Amino acid sequence: MQLSEATWPEIEDCESDLAVLPVGSTEQHGPHAPLGTDAKTAAAVAEAGVETYRERTGEDVPVAPTIPVGIAAEHRAFDGTLWVSPETFRAYVRETVASLAHHGFDRVVIVNGHGGNTDALREVTGTISREDDAYAVAFTWFDSIDTDEAMGHAGPVETSLLSHIDDEAIHEDKIAAAREGASEGWGEWVAGVNLAHDSDEFTDNGVVGDPTTATAELGEQLLARSGEALADLLDAVDNREN
Amino acid sequence: MQLSEATWPEIEDCESDLAVLPVGSTEQHGPHAPLGTDAKTAAAVAEAGVETYRERTGEDVPVAPTIPVGIAAEHRAFDGTLWVSPETFRAYVRETVASLAHHGFDRVVIVNGHGGNTDALREVTGTISREDDAYAVAFTWFDSIDTDEAMGHAGPVETSLLSHIDDEAIHEDKIAAAREGASEGWGEWVAGVNLAHDSDEFTDNGVVGDPTTATAELGEQLLARSGEALADLLDAVDNREN
Amino acid sequence: MQLSEATWPEIEDCESDLAVLPVGSTEQHGPHAPLGTDAKTAAAVAEAGVETYRERTGEDVPVAPTIPVGIAAEHRAFDGTLWVSPETFRAYVRETVASLAHHGFDRVVIVNGHGGNTDALREVTGTISREDDAYAVAFTWFDSIDTDEAMGHAGPVETSLLSHIDDEAIHEDKIAAAREGASEGWGEWVAGVNLAHDSDEFTDNGVVGDPTTATAELGEQLLARSGEALADLLDAVDNREN
Amino acid sequence: MQLSEATWPEIEDCESDLAVLPVGSTEQHGPHAPLGTDAKTAAAVAEAGVETYRERTGEDVPVAPTIPVGIAAEHRAFDGTLWVSPETFRAYVRETVASLAHHGFDRVVIVNGHGGNTDALREVTGTISREDDAYAVAFTWFDSIDTDEAMGHAGPVETSLLSHIDDEAIHEDKIAAAREGASEGWGEWVAGVNLAHDSDEFTDNGVVGDPTTATAELGEQLLARSGEALADLLDAVDNREN
Amino acid sequence: MQLSEATWPEIEDCESDLAVLPVGSTEQHGPHAPLGTDAKTAAAVAEAGVETYRERTGEDVPVAPTIPVGIAAEHRAFDGTLWVSPETFRAYVRETVASLAHHGFDRVVIVNGHGGNTDALREVTGTISREDDAYAVAFTWFDSIDTDEAMGHAGPVETSLLSHIDDEAIHEDKIAAAREGASEGWGEWVAGVNLAHDSDEFTDNGVVGDPTTATAELGEQLLARSGEALADLLDAVDNREN
Amino acid sequence: MQLSEATWPEIEDCESDLAVLPVGSTEQHGPHAPLGTDAKTAAAVAEAGVETYRERTGEDVPVAPTIPVGIAAEHRAFDGTLWVSPETFRAYVRETVASLAHHGFDRVVIVNGHGGNTDALREVTGTISREDDAYAVAFTWFDSIDTDEAMGHAGPVETSLLSHIDDEAIHEDKIAAAREGASEGWGEWVAGVNLAHDSDEFTDNGVVGDPTTATAELGEQLLARSGEALADLLDAVDNREN
């Protein structure tokens, strides 16, 4: 149930104390995938998860609108990347969750599509759960599923998922070039420490991994598995004593 | 040109120094219109404006993703209304504009769909223009066009526009009820001062004005006129000495 | 009753739960009117209002000292203009109101003399009323009375009021020059949007409107009508259920 | 030269790089002296100082309007005491000084009338001088003159000065009672530490010291000596290399 | 070279642009290890690293004093645990690094002894490197070495290291009890998400892992390997183009 | 009882509601004394005080770890001086005290070794005592004892105390040079105002006072008297009604 599509009396009738808040990022995803990739994937996984949960339990969980701009200064060398500071991002998420809780949706799963948001979401969900009138956790879809492929950035995993949910979004004619300019791994590591704070220090075109191996079929599987994982999480959050 | 749909090389190729940032709100719009009304209208007007501008000038102006949650504590008595504090809202807008400016889009028109955001946007665009490396102004679509109908809230103007851009979003069967519980005007005024800080102090169902007079035809006109007005503004901003 | 002139036992004896907080600005008012104009007018209107209210009801309402520096960066091109950031201004007002409320004066009317403070006062009175132990509204005197003359800036309305309350403050010999360098209206408008963030973008000497039409007689009327309006508001605030 | 009484062209003509900013407090001063005592004394000393300096040097130094509310939570048990947090106070002072410096008055002496402001003013003048485009110091008048009487609070020193500058402000008929309820010293000390954070922990009526010994003659001397001291300081600040 | 033990002329003579800042935490470490464990281990590893680096290069790198209180709200159910908010922690680290950079030590390695600090240090070192006049990275010693034992909390790895560096700090007689009340792993996981924000949700006595397997010999090896890893990192940071 | 050396069950067994928090600074102390002087002296006095208190009352008071970096921008011209802003320092202290209070240690004496921290500690202990669930006061050891020698900076008092507690820390061979470059007094005073915000404005080598008169014997006395004074204060705080 998309909260933005509902009227307030419909939300008033909603008996769940669960809510889902998708969080994306608007940032470079190489020459072949759009800047909005992380928002699209977060929204798609959120929808798949609540649909699976509804099929299992009959309970409708509202999905808040996707927060489109996250923590992405590390990609700022690539045009079009938008970002806010971690402080502002946490405040925006925290206060949005507080307003969900104000209406009784006080068990909130944040569905995240961007690795750069992960640390901040772990922090802010801890803060919310300790200090506010809500319990929150953050679910980053690609950390919740096992894949043969490494995650990378705009690599096979994201490209596959996006191919499935919005196949026009992928520029097929740029995928070969995407592989050419990609790095194999994220960062520049010495003694367990990543010396690179920004992605242009190690990738020429912003890509990490080989997107030529991406398929819409894999994307379909990834979405299904992410949706199952999110439904499992919603179930656990619903049944947890707080 | 939707920035979220573009790849970073496409944005790099974009020569405009203009950008548009739509800002909505997720808040009650009576029993007949969805919580996402203000985000939908802001996005539609932004798109109409840059399309008109492109037709006039041949210049493609990127439209950033719509900021979905704004300043709406005044509607918090109605379920599903989401809001952040004015401080957080201003920070989120300011930093998003700064990242646009980082890529050379340093003349930014914020397209706003919600009256409650207006004061904060006037403040933050002043701050940006004085202190940051960008010039920004805020365009609130319903303040830029003349209508026979008063704006209200979820009244004839918004309902008409939404009927045109997303006719499934309006619950026609609730419009009569919407009129029943509506107030005639916004607020509770004494000596030029509105004593009511929240909308439930003066409207039973959140509506102000009579939405039964709304039509998709009027909505089509409103969108066209808003798009023309926004194109006029883009032209003025583009040609202004800063 | 001026709070600053009273002793603490006198304030302890005061039974009202109302208080008035005048807020001005120290900013250019053209070549003929002093930088302190907005503080002077706010203080005068506040005094007139509580006096009228006392005559009507017998109740003495304390008037806090006038906050002298407000939001006036838009006039910073003109010498002597002082300003603080909107954040600091709101904090200073909010905490001053909180200290009034600490003593039982928890229905506070802010009497404002400067247009640039209006947005911030609307925001902070909302915040106070929702989150703190007080109810507050902001009364901007020139928005509460009908005049044949447009407000402008250092124009006929302000100049008239000041002529009445402090006639030595007006430099009569500069009024002709004031008209010469004045603009007719505030701002530079396209599509309902003011492109000018600062006043020197549209007025040569800081004046908007024609101050040569000002008279002390009009000023006397304006003060009386503002005082009546403020007394009406105090009455409404006193009788309102919160 | 009172900045508030001047027009902007008059300030533009002012060639000094010095400015004076009086800072008071609105707080209990016993049963006999008004809540505005510290603002009145700060303003009077500021005026005396710039007048003495003008007589000595011929140079006119602008005096900004008095900041009326300071750091006074320690007196909040007594009615009518107003206060803001130290953070807000420092921000208000710092930004006001920055706006003076914007116009070239970048050597600012803050004239303080309240002991509770002293620590914060020492801190903020250091911050201004190190980080902003201005040099600032704080002058607390009663710390700059030698007196036979201890300062106390609403005691002989303050009462004398106020008797001189505004003799109607002192309630002579309450001075005997003021002595009765006064404490002899400020605070409750063990091992060099004041255990009392608030004044009601050690004084019944807010007074410290014996105001019955106050005289207007002493007040006149105090004002003259404070004015001389401030003029000395202005001279030193003017001649200092920064 | 311990900065705290040096005089300022000795630091002035130091030609390195590297510095090390140890960061610990004061938090429960089970019934057998002291609350200061993470500060002790961070300090020991920092010292070992700069000593190894000095042996290799002849260059003396100053070690700042250990920051003793970090982010540890997750352990607050256990007595004696101290913590500050992530915001305050980041500010304290950032400003300390800025003061190191002020003296020319503008390549700073933060040596961290506590897992709960990791996210915040990754964030703040990114902020420092992007926005301030310094480059910084964070080295968490137990993430930089391979061990057969899982890290846990107050488990075999930490207990071994502490046994080596301060053997009186370990209460040998409590180690059996420590194992009894320990959990096997950190957290409570569903779908890749840790539902537990606080450690008392999954461990009875605060311990994770089996400290009975700890030995001082292993601790000696861990310290040596951590020191080697840190020296490798210092070398890489010293030679990196920024 | 050093909190850092204790395990959490040992702290749980501690029945006191008192705690001591030492606060130092890492800053220049001339050519003869180490940058860590103020942290060392604060820690030593804290330990002496709780030991004396334990001898008198049998009650064990936990001593938190010493906060090593304080407010010392005034010494930043001398290498190795570290500092944080007053805001960050106050936040770090306040939150550390709040975590002590969380465990029942809600009467906290801050033992301070640095004059530059004094104003901020007075402010933050007031804030804690008024707004948080704790009572706090700050004890600056050299303000609590009478000495024949003036305090200065790295002068006879500090040098003596340090000679006693850590005699290797003093570079005896630099003491003559320390006297040579020292100033006689702190600051540059006109009309009761210190014009110098930074120490390098009045001392060549950072020293104020003559450290050649320092002796370890005097240091021993100073420590004993400081410890007695702190024990007196702990007793008063323990017995005070809050």
C-alpha cells in the first residue's frame, strides 16, 4: 500500500503498526544506468516485500514515499550526483519516521538501496529506537541476499535488478563501455583500511564490477528474494517485544 | 529532462546552468485526494515548465527528483501526514541545491506544491543566494497563476490539477463528503492574525474550499498556465545578472 | 506595563497570563528615517495596544523589552543595517517567550515592526505553540490595519507613524531626496516570484514608496488603529481555548 | 552617536572603525530596582564612554542598540526574569558584531551590565577575534572601576548608578525591605567552588549587599569613572595592532 | 613519541606530517575485563605501530592522547559504561584532528579500539578529508589482522591482547563466569539485519565469545601484527598523493 | 577507584552517588613542561581527593577517565597544542556526566586542571544541574588552594605539582630558559579588560611566571592541600539537598 496514493481516512483504517520507508540516492551509476537507480531499486524492493508480506499475513503495510537524495559525496566527481550531509540525511529520516510513529506506525523498516547510506541508517535507527517513540531497523536489499556476483557499483547485481524493474532505464549500448572503465573492486585497501574516500580515486567511469553479465532474469530472482527477505524481516519486527 | 532517468555522461553533456527542483509534501488532502497530492502536482508543473522552456529555447533543463516530505506539522491531526522540521527541510533543500551547483547548475528554480513550504523556501533561497555558490528562487505554482477559484486546500484548484495529471488519484465518490466537512477559508483570523496553527482547528476533514467544482478541463488549463509561468521564470533567471 | 520598569514583586502580582513581546529591526530606512524605526514603531504599537486593552478590561499586560536586531540581511548594502540569521532570531524569540511562560505569561503576542521578520515569526510561533508550554502568535502592525497607502519601506505609512511617535527622528530636509531615490514597489517580480533577494537590487536609497505624503496626523490614526487591533487580538487570545 | 537614531547615510559618513554594543539583561533586581536595571546601566555607561572618547579625540563612535535579554537562568525563581541560553546569546552577539564589521566597524567593544553574561562574552569575543573579520572585547563596567563597596546584586553599586541615571526607577520605599531579605555575599562556597547555581539558593529577595547605602552622588561618580575607563579602552582598541 | 609527554619545542622539531590519534571507549567488558579495555588496547597498538614505523623509517610520529569516551550507548545497560552521542564524538575527533593539522600534522591515522566507533570514524574521516585541511583514515586494529578467533566482545582476542599489555587488568578468577554468561555471536539477525540495538538484548553479562581461550602469548602476537599493520598504513598514508 | 580499571560488576557494587570526572588540556607548557601537564595534574588531584575522601568516610568514589583535550585555542601558536571548540567541549563533558548519572552517579564533581576550561565548565555544570538528571560542579584545583605564588602558566605552581607527581616530565635543563622567555603576568590589560585573546601576544615561550622557584616539596604540599579541598567538596556535595 503506497501511502502517497492513499487518502488520510484510508490510512486511518490501516491497522498495522508496521511501515516501510524506502531510501535511495541520486548518484552516478556508470554510463549505462541512471542516476536514480538506488531510489528505483529501493522502491521496487519495498513494494515486493510488503506484497509478499500481505500475501502471507493479509496485513497491509504502508510504504512511505522514497527519500530520493542520500549520502553520496563520494561520487561527486561524476556529474548529476546529488547528496546531503550525513547530519541532514539522518535528521530527515528520523523526523519522517517520527511522523509515521505519530500515526501509530511505530515499527518502521527502512528499505535502503545505497551502500553509502548504511552507516548513517544504522546510527539513526539506533537513535530512534533508544530515544524516540518508535522502533526502527534498516534493510539494505543487497546485503540481505546471497548472490554469486559481488555487489560492486552499477555492476551485475544492480544492473540486473534494474533491467527487470525498468528495462528502458538501462542503456544497453553503453554496457560494453561500462565494463571497460570499471574497476574490479571498491576502494584502495592497505591494512584493512580503505584509503580512498571518493570513488573517482579508483574507478574511471564510476562502475565497479562487470555489468555485461547482468540479465533481467537474474533481476527477477533478486527482486523475489529481496521481497522474501523483507517479508521475513517485517514478520520478525512485528512479533518482536520492544 | 529528468535527472534521475539520465546517466552521468548525459548530465555532463547538458550545457544549461539552470536546474529545477520540485518540492512537495506528503499530507492529508481530504477524503478524496491522496496524501501525495503536492508532490504529484509539483512534479507535473516542473515537467510542464521545462518542456515549455525547451520548446521555446531548445535548452534542456534537468529536473531533480521531487523532495517528497516537507513542512506539514499543521496537518498532523490527520492520519498519514508526514513532516520534518523547518530546519531539516531547509537543510535538505539547501544541500541538494549545493550539489546541483557543484555540477554547474547554479541557477536553481525550486518548484513548490505546498503552501506550508513557502516561508521556509523564501528563507532558504535567500540564504543560498547570499552565502552559497548558487542563485535560487522558489516558485509555488498556485501563487503564479490567476484563478477564479480560491486556492483552499484539496479544493477546486488542486483537485482539478490532480484530476488532469492522475485521474485515478481522485476518489470521485468521496467528493461530496469532502465538501460537507470542508471549511470555507483557511484559518481563524482576528486583526490580521491567524490564531490557528493547525488545520484541524478549522476544518473537520482537512478540506478548505469546494472540490465539487473541480474539473479535469480546468486542471489542464492550470497545468498549461503554470508551465508557461515557470518557463517565463526560467527565462528571467537565465538572463539575470547575478 | 513595561516589564523592564517593574520590579519582580510587581510582576509577581500581575495576574494576567498574557504578555506582549515587541520585535523590531535595526536597518536602513532611507535618508530621512532612522535605523531604529522598526523597533520604535513596534514598541509604540505594543504600548498602545496594552493601554487600550487595559482601558477595556482593567487588566494590565506586561510588555517585554523590544528585541532590537532582527532579520535584515536584505538591507545589508546600506550602512548601519544590523542583522542576525533567521535561526538565531527564532531561537532568541523562542527562548524569551519560554521565560515569559515560565512565570505564567503563557499566551504571548509578538508585536512586530519589520516585514523581514514575518516568515520567521510565523514559523517560531507555530513551533512554540506545538512544542513548548506556551501559545504564541505574531502581530505585524501594518498587516493588521487597512490603509489607503501601500506599506512600502520607509514610505508614507512608516514615516507617518514615526512622525507621530518621535517627530525628531524624521529628517524633514531629506524627505524630498528620499522620494527621488525611491522605488515604487518592493522587489522584481516575474511569474509571481520576486527575483531580488536584497533591497539594493531595486531601490537606490533604500526607500520604497513616497514618504512626502506622510503626516503626523495619519501617524496618530495609524497608532490608534494598530492599538485597537492589538487589543482585539489580546482579547481573542485571552479567551481562546488552547 | 546612537546608531538607532542615525540614518544610513549618517552611518556611511562615520569614519570610525570602532563601535560599541551594549548588552544588558532583564532580570530581578530585588524589590526596589527594576528588571531592566542591567540594560539601563549598560546603555548609560556606553553613552558616557563614547561621549568622553569624542571629547578627547573628536571621533564619533556608534553605539548599537542595547541587547536586552541575556543569560539569567540563575534568577529564574524571581518573577519577570527573562533569559536565553548561552548558545543563543553568543550567537545573537556574534552575528550582531559581524553585521557591524560588515560596515567597517570591525573593532567592537561590548559594554556589559550583567555578571551572568561575562563568561559567555569572554568566549564569544575570543571566537569573533579568531574566526571572524572583527576584533572584539567585552567591558563589564563594574569590573573596570574600583569601589569601596562590593558589587553584590541590586546592591549599593548598581542602586547608586541607577539612582543617578533614572531616579524614578528606584523604589525608595522598598529599599529597607531590600536590605532585610538580602544576603551578604553571592553564592554558597566550599573549597573555592560555588555550590549554588541559582540565586534563590542564597538570597530571599534576590538582593546581595546593602542598597540602603546607595546614593545618586556615588552613582554620578561611578558613571563618570566607568565612562573614563571605557574611553581608555576604546583608545587602546583603536591603537592596537591586530 | 607521545605528544602529551613532549614539550612544544620538541613537537616543533618533529618533521613528520603524520600523526596518530588513539580512540577508545569506556564500556563494559564482561566480569573479567576492565571498562577501559578499548582505550588501553588502542593506545598500545598506536604505540606499537609508531615504534615499528620508527624502526623502519627513522621517522618519529607523534601519538596524541587517547580519547577515552566514545559511542557506547549499546552497552548502557551495564554499569559504568560511558558514552557520548555520535554527533559529539565526531565533533571531538574532527576538531582534535584539525588542531593537529594546524601544526602541520595533516595526515592523521585514527587508531580505534572499539567496534561501535567504526561507522562514525568512517564518516568523520571522509568529512575531514573532503572539507578540512587534513587527510584522515581510521584503523580499527582487530579489523586489520587475521585471527583464527572471532572478535566477539571481551572475548579471546581482546582478552589476549589485554593480558599481554596489562595482565593485572584481567580478573582471571572471573573468566569462567565470563564464558558462562556470554553469547556466541553479536546481535540477533533476521534477513541480514540485526534487530538488537543494545548488547543486553543478546548477552547476559556483556561478553560475546569465549575468553577462556585467551592467552598472553596470543596477545603478544596480536600486538605485533597490529603494529606491523599500522606501520604499513602509516607508510601508505605518508606516500599517498592527496 | 579508577572507573577504567574496574569491571562493570564492580561498578554495580559501588554504592556512592558521587563521581569525579577529571578534565585536562593538551597544550603548551613552556620549554620545560609537557603538553599533557593539565591532564596529569587533574588526574593526580582527582585521585588524591577520592583517596582522602575514602580515608575519611570509607566511601569509594569512582574517578572517570581524564578528558584529555579541552579549550586551548589561546595557545595554538605553540606547537602541539590541541583544542576543541567550547561547544564541543561542553557537549562532551555534559554527555559523559549524563552517562555517569544513568548509572546512579548523579552528583558529579569535575576536577579541572586548565584555566581555559573554567568558564565553559561553570556554564555546563549550571546547564546539567538545571536541565539534566544530575547535579554537577567544577573544581579547578589551583583556584581552591591558597599559595604564596601566583598561578601563572607553567609557572612555579604547576611546575611544582608536576615535579612531585611525575618528576621525569619536567625538563630541568630548560627551566632557566623557561624563565627567560616568560612574561610576568597573564594578558594585556586596559580598564579591567584583557586585550589579548591569545597567549603568544604576551609571552615569548608560553610561560607566565618564574618556574625556577618550583620544588617537588611544594608540589607535594599542593597535592595534599588540593586533595583535602576536593574531599571537603565531595563531602559538601554528598550532603547537599538538591
